Amino acid sequence: MHFAPDTEASLAFTVDLANTVAGATKSGADELVTPAQVTTLFVTHRFSGRLDQTDTELAEVRATRDLLRRIWTLDRDSAALEVNALLQSAQALPRLMRHDGLDWHLHATDPEAPLAERIRVEVALALVDVIRTDETGRLRACAAPDCAGILVDLSRNGSKRFCSIRCGNRMNTIAFRQRAAG
């Protein structure tokens, strides 16, 4: 499945943000507990605009992470309602932008809006594409029963089941051992 590059980038960002929660990380601990960790995500994913690097911003981004995790696995109609609410609450006005070496892509908030608001709107715009193309089934939770991770399946056949190679290898090892013991 192929979406517009900015949609794929927003979906990848959402997965990375959502998978900082305890139970989805390699360490097993929450990996979004300091403003510096927010900054790392901000820089890694080439977010533009205001970055406060405060505890308040951290708390807002963490709340956004929880909201996006909840929306991720909703059915199409419920997700559409949530996306509309996100766009409306930010009074989003989509416009094409080109900056920082990136080609034309959508933004719908002021660059000086709080980071959590910009995240919610950027992800909502990406989810608009997912919902319109009836591909919400590509947004899913990791199939490993002991993992809290989420994933976006951009594979051609839509068969991706695990949030990481680590989870896939772990589950394959468990299945192999069960077959060998049986």
C-alpha cells in the first residue's frame, strides 16, 4: 500500500511516538519521560515549528500519544469521528507547504501552535487518507500477546503482524519451540 509521502511519514511518526509506551519498547519502560526525549522525536521526524522543551509540553505530548494509540485501532467510522474532532478542535485549515528540503506536503496548523496540537493535526491529516482509502485495517496492534506496540502495514499484501523484527523473531522462536516439544 502506498500513501502520499507526508502521510507515510506521519504514520511512521505515530508508530514511533505510540511505541514509546511501557510494554512496547525494548527496555519495557516508558521511553517518553523527559523533554529531551520529545526533542529527539521532534528532530528525528523533522517536525517543524515551535518546540518548548518543557514539562508541560511533555505532558501534552504524552496525552496525545495516549489519544493516538486509542484512535489507531478503532473501526473506520469511529476513527473518522475522532479525526474530525481533532481537526475541528484545532480549527485546522489545510494548506500546502514546502520547507526544510521537503517537497509539497500538507500542514493545517500554525508553526507556532503547541507541539501536541501540531502532532494531533498532522496525524489526523494522515488518517484522513487512510480512512478515505478504506485502509484502516493496515493500522493495527502488534500480534505478540505480550507487546503493547502498534504498527502500520505498508506491505503490498497487508500481512505484517508484528511491530518490530524483535517481536516477530520472538514469536517465531516460541512457535518453533512449541512445535519441537509437541
